[in-house]
Amino acid sequence: MKKLLVKFGVSSVLGALVGFGYYYFIGCKTGSCPITSNPFISTFYGLLMGMLIGFDSRLFKRQTDEK
């Protein structure tokens, strides 16, 4: 269980870093791009993508099977 939480946390942090990196290096300077023109939105979007990648659906299935 702890290993899954660490994987989830690490993938979330990496996703946030990638999101901010995308804003910093590639982002839209004119403000016409809704995601990449704001560092907070870009970082949050990266965080969500990291969370989706790190989510282990086997954990959810295992908990529902035990009930």
C-alpha cells in the first residue's frame, strides 16, 4: 500500500514539474492560450496528468473485491 502511495505522489510531483516546465520553456507569451499562458494553470494541469498516470486502478479493484 505504501509503495502505491509513493508512486502516486512521485508521479504527481513529476507531472507538476513537467507542467511548469512546459509553461516556462514553451508557454504562450501573448496570453491567448488558456493553459500555457498562466503558470498556475499549467502546473495544475501537469499535476492532474501526473495523478492520472500514477493512479493504480488495481488498488481500487482490490478494495471492492474484499467487500
